[in-house]
Amino acid sequence: MASSVLSLASATPSASLSSHEIEKGKLNLGNSSLCFKKEKTNPFMKTKSVGRISMAVASNVSRFEAITMAPPDPILGVSEAFKADNHELKLNLGVGAYRTEELQPYVLDVVKKADKLLLEKGENREYLPIEGLAAFNKVTAELLFGADNPVIKQQRVATVQGLSGTGSLRLAAALIERYFSGAKVLISSPTWGNHKNIFNDARVPWSEYRYYDPKTVGLDFEGMIADIKAAPEGSFILLHGCAHNPTGIDPTPEQWETIADVIQEKNHIPFFDIAYQGFASGSLDADASSVRMFVARGMEVIAAQSYSKNLGLYAERIGAINVVCSSSDAAARVKSQLKRIARPMYSNPPVHGARIVASIVGDATLFKEWNAEMEMMAGRIMNVRQKLFDSLSSKDKSGKDWSFVLKQIGMFSFTGLNKAQCDNMTNKWHVYMTKDGRISLAGLSLAKCEYLADAIIDSYHNVS
Amino acid sequence: MSTASTCATRCSWWDHVTPALKDPISAVTQAFLADPCPYKINLGVGAYRDDEGKPVVLQCVREAEAKIEASNFLESTSTALSSKLVEESAKLVYGEDSDVIKEKRFAGIPALSGTGACRLFAEFQKRFYPESRIYLPDPTWSNHRNIWREVHVPDRTFRYYHPDSKSLNFMALMDDVKNAPDGSFFLLHPCAHNPTGVDPTDEQWREISSLFKVKNHFPFFDVAYQGFASGDVEGDAKAIRIFLEDGHSIGCAQSFSKNMGLYGHRVGVLSVLCNDKIQAMAINSQLQQISRTMYGSPPIHGISIVSKILSDPDIKAIWLKEVKVYLVSSFFFRFCTLFDFHYYKDDWTDSLSIISKCYKVMATRIHRMRVILREALERLESPLNWQHITNQVGMFCFSGLNRAEVYLLEKEFHIYMTPDGRISMAGVTTKNVDYLANAIHEVTACDQDAKILHNTDAYKINTDIRFTSLGTSKTRARGMNLAL
């Protein structure tokens, strides 16, 4: 996740509280000042209450004494460590947020235009319906499935606007928990770190299917198929539509067909997480081909979308959950239940991001411009991959095959480095990455490829 | 074993998914939108409308947006903005000079408006007090129950609204608070109670706070209308300040939907008071974790608008004026009502034109509509007592209309409101108020028995109650238990 939500009201924790602070219990507000001791008395001590006389009673022990610090988020923790580093050659390859060649965050031109248009329009800020902005829901489904897709024409898709990928996944998870009690979700090993957290908090059991093969630094296809086959019938199989996170390894079209066969065979439900449509190949349509293939087979499919990366709208939290059903009646019912889940979570989704996406995707000129910018962003990443590969191949004389850098796709690359080697990357070379060996190529410039190659070669060969 | 060819004939995975019951509040809007009648009125959802019935974008919001660098949000800026929002929001609700603020004894996190803040707290409560319950006022906003139920925290109610007098049932409230087990979690509306508009007086709040202290209850405030109730942001936070004075460590869900008109942007804050900064950090980390698996973080656009408004003194001044009821005009209203001074909309405008011309004043308009509606009903010589229309506070009026009457209003008069008879005063305008008064009069005055029904058993008992509530009376109002 690019944007951190932490809102630390306090500055730094004090190592110890002065006794004065502990003893202090005097509050002066307005014209009534009360004095009471902050003792650790029995909070359930009862006294007879007559008006306001009983102020000297129960102490003000916080009920949240026992709460411990939650562990830091592994991905955002990397950015924090990077910020703290003063080395001039430091490189942040941690979080998957797109950067320009100058390593600056990039606001898409189409987004700036759309934002400006919205500002000029001066639209109202009324509540959206629970399912979100209708114009957005329409274009997002069309973008994913294709405007001419029969499932859209037959109104067989339940689309509900969600808070980016995370929020959309959570809605689907809650739906699974409610209607498929006990059913498991299978997630790839490895997968995006937050997937398991989402399913845990939604109380949906999960297990893993093999995916990454460290020997080949590629896909363990046989392991994947075997594990999907072995799962209890009617499981939900979480698939990355394109640009797998964190490995960058996608199945080939033929492999996708086999995966679909097995899923149908076992009566599983395919559950796509599409966070990078357009970012993998540069083509929005091409990147949706895996999902479209499943849908074309007549399968019922769940698909979560995010516009955080491909429109750079990380902070606006815009995405959608789509459930393709075999009938429009089922779609209507499913949609109503998704709404029922959203209402006690946040009532209705935020309007701004939805309007931006709707205006871009819904306008032919802006949509064309977006396609071009998408190609440019994906293109930059492909160039960087090429340069990195070239640097690695020319500098490393050991004969190791570095071609996985080119074969992998999207923002991320699984380098195959182990934890100790990753530590070396950070400690010796000031290259920040996640400990699973993932680097974000979106944070790499052509200028830094050679330096990175040196770091990787050193870590790979000299550290174990 | 199924292949592609038999897929289409296979049953859907979703056959067992039944259609969800519609949310009672948004169902009203949907029904309204589907109605072709040209003079229909929507009194359902609590979103402010001007006298033309149009939504309003506040000037302070426009100014804030103009100053924000459009869509130029670095991750570091996002974090800084979120912190700023929490800081400023805490100052707003707890008071800039409160010790809690000075000592930074609070945990806070941006949330998806009031709903999101309540949900975060409910999840937090479940996580750290898994056996606890939540006590909700009877009635309360219909979504409160959904929220705590979703996280499997059972709810109980405490008596609040007295249907006969259409005011606070204070003795029963204190009784229920006393009878609840020590250390219970209570949800309170600090001002402009939704749906009744009935608020405790300052003195009553002091007594409630005292009793809470004795019982060691946890007060959780849903602050959805700060500034919107009386027009004064400080005054609307009085209940909270009273609890703070008494040393309670409270929790607060704040929403900027109404008081800044930012409904669709979903901006709010959850704060929890604690002993010290260290504990604040721990609680923050837990809240952050909860939100990360639900939606990541709230959208930055709304956060940046609110943090700009609250931290820029010029823009904040504009905001305060836009919600404000002027002392002169509010005194004037109370003066009029007190002495039965009847006036019509034109007289008022003439009298206060100099002041009212300058600013859009939301709370004033609402209050004005209350007066006009009540007066219109009295002019029609309605046999019923409509004092509660002007006694109640905030956006809503708990009219006392029963379900049958609400149904008639919809079918015969194309006037839409939630089945509990809650009217959103924001939907009343100078153009439709006479029509509304006539309609209400028609459906309530036609029947001799209507008066009795109206005053004693205004609400049907909802038999779909899974948990019993405090007290034994079967005829208590059940406005909150709508069809769900």
C-alpha cells in the first residue's frame, strides 16, 4: 500500500513519565474545576451517588491498559527505514508505487485534467448510493470484461464500488464468510501480504497453493495444479489477473487454460485480484485476457479491481468488486448482499476517486490519453528490466541465468535472494526491499541499474 | 465434473443468496426517486438542502479545495495530512485548551465518516473486550445496531425517548444506566440526537456523567452534528466537555458529513482517550491494523479538505459562520416561540435581512423551518400538540407519526420519510412547508382515535428483537427497530 494511514497524534513516546504527570489529576475547564487522584483504586468501587458529590470515587484507569503495539507493516516499514537512511546512493525498491525516471511520484496527466474538470464543474458532495457511483460501476465493469461482453449485456455482473483493491477484497471476503460458511480461499505462495490479513479479519479460512519455484525463479506450475486439485470442492481460488505480486511471474495463456480446466473440474470459484490492469503489458485489454477467458467459458467469477496503480489514485481508494453470475437475478441478489455488507462498514463509498475514473474512462479523448500514459509507464518498467538484465549479464561472469528479470512482468521482480542476502542489500548497499527478495522496479531508474546489478551480484555470490 | 458446455446449465453458485432487505433510510430515497409526482417531497435522508431543495457545497469547502494542490499527494504528504486531520479534529471536539490535547493523551485515526469511525471502534471493542456488549439509546440511528451486530457485539438498549411527552425520559435513562452491569460500553449522542432531536440538558448531562463515573461505564460518543445542532461548535460539544471534566476516558466518532457538507467524501475521525502517549501509540497501531484489512486508509481528498478548513484560520472562520446561528437570531427565535409570537416567513426576512443576507446559515434555516411547520399545523387547528417540532434539535424531527400515517403520506401525498416517522427538516422548504403541513394534518386529524394513538402507542413493536432490552414495558417506543 502506498499511502500510510497512520495518524500519530503524539510526537515521540517518552521513555518514562515523570511522577508529576502520573500524579496529576487536576482539570480546569471552564468554571468548574475538579480535583481527583489518579490512583490505581478498584475501578468497580461503588458508592452512593448523590448529585455530583461522589467525584472522589472510581479512578480513571484506562480500560486499554493491556493493549500492546501491533507489529509494524513489513512493506511500509521498508519505506520508513529508507527515509531514515542518509546515504547518498540509497535506493527504495520497497513499496509498489510508480516513480518516474527521476524517481519522483507521478500524477498522471489525465488525472490532473479530470481533477480540474471536476473542480470546474463544482459538483455536489452528496452521498453516493451504497453500491457507489453508477457511472463508475458501469465503466469499471466494461473496462475489465469488455464493453461488448455478453455478461454485461445480460446484466449478469454484480458490481459494487469498493475502497480500492483492499476494500473490494474485503467485501468479497465478507460475502464468502456469510454464504459459504467453512469454504476456504486458496492463496498463492507467496502472495501480497495483506491478503491473509483480510481473510483472517473476515474470518474466512485460507490455505496456500504452491506458486513460486525458487529453483527456477519461475512458476511451479505442477505444484500449483496439484494443490488446486487437492483442495476441497467448492473452494475459492485467489488468482492474480496479471503482474503477480510479489513475484512478477504470470502463467502463460496455455497455463491459464489448464488452470481454468482444473477449477471447473473441482467446482471451485475463481477469485481474481486485478490490481495492475494495464501495468503488466501496457495494454488494458491484454492484461484482462485471463479474466475474460474464464468468463467466456461461462464460469461464475469474482473479480476485485484497483485503480491505485494504473491511474495512480492510491490515496483516493477507488476500486470495485465484480461478481459474474449465471443469471441476472442472481447478480441482483448478490449485489443487494454486498450492499448490506458495505452499509455497516462505511455506509457508502467515497465520491471523488469514482468521479475521476468515470470521467476518464467514460470520455473517449481522456481514455485514449490514459492508454498512452499507461503504455509509457509500463514501457519505462520494461526498459528498466532490460537495462538491469543487461547489467547483470555483463557484470556477472558466473554464468547464472538472469533472464527471469525479463520474463517476469509488472512492477515487481522476485530476485531469488534470501533474507540474509536481502539484509546485505540493505546494510551494505543501502538498497531497500522486502525480505522476501522482492524489488519494485517502479522505484528503479535506468541510471541506477548498474549500481543495483553490482549489489545483487555481490549479495547473491558473497552472502549465504 | 463439469465442462465448458454444461456450465451454462449448471445452477448458480449464488442460488442460496436471498435478496437483502433494503436499508430503511436509502430505501426511502430510492422510492422517492422512482416517484414521478412533480410535487413529491423527500424527508428521508439527513442531508442538508437549501430553500430550493438543492444540496449545498459550502464556501469554505470551495476555498479549501482551491488551496489544495490538486492531486499532488505524495505518500509522505498523505501521512502528514492524516495526522493533521486527527490533531485538528481532536481539538475541535475536546477543546483546544483541554489537558487531553496538551498532553496528547489520545489515539486517533481518520475514518470513513461516522459509520467508519463507529465500525473501527466496534472492531476494536470486540478485539479487546470480546465479551462486552454495547448499550444503545432507544431509539437510535438504525445503522448503529447493524455495525455492532456485524462484529458480533450484542446490543442492549437503554430508555431514552418518551413518546408521550416527546422528550427525554430522564428517570428511565438513569435507571437503565444504573442497572447495567458495571463497566458497560454505552453509545451516546452528544447533541442533535438522531432520530428524535431530543437532547439532555447540561444539568442532565452532568448527572449522567456522575452516574457513569460511579458505574465505571465507558462512554462512546457519536459526534455527527457538531456545529450543526445549535450553530455553535463549542456549545454542541458541551456534553463531551462535561464528561472530560469528570475525568472520563471516552471514545469519539466524528463525522464531517453534515457540518461541512462533505457527505460523499467520507471524512471522519475515531479517537480514544488514554493514559499517556505510549498507550496512544499502541492503540493507534491496533486501529491502523484494523483499518488496513478493511479498506487500507480513507480517501485523501476529503481528509485534505477538512484538515485545510480546520487548520487555516481564514477558512475556518468562514466555516464557523456558515454553520452558525447568530446569538441575535437564535435569541429572536426563542423569544418568538416563548411568547407565542407568530410571524410569517416574510416578516422574519424583513426583520433579519441585514444579518441573514450575508451568509448561508444552515442551522438557522433548519430552525426556521421548524417554526414555520409548527405554526402551519397550529393554524390548521390540528388537534395534536406539535411543540416537539420546535423543541427538538438538529436535522431531524421525530414527528410522532405512526407507520400507518407515514404510509398514507407516501401513497396519498408523495411525501417520503422513514417508517419511524422521522422527518429530515433539511428537506422542508418555504415552498413545500404548507403542503407538508396540510398533508400531516389530513392524515392525523381525520380520525377521533388518531389522537389517542398518536400520543400513546405511536410505534409498532418490532417482534424481530433478538435481545431483550432493559425494563419491562411492552409499549416502549421502538423507533430504532426498523425492518432489518
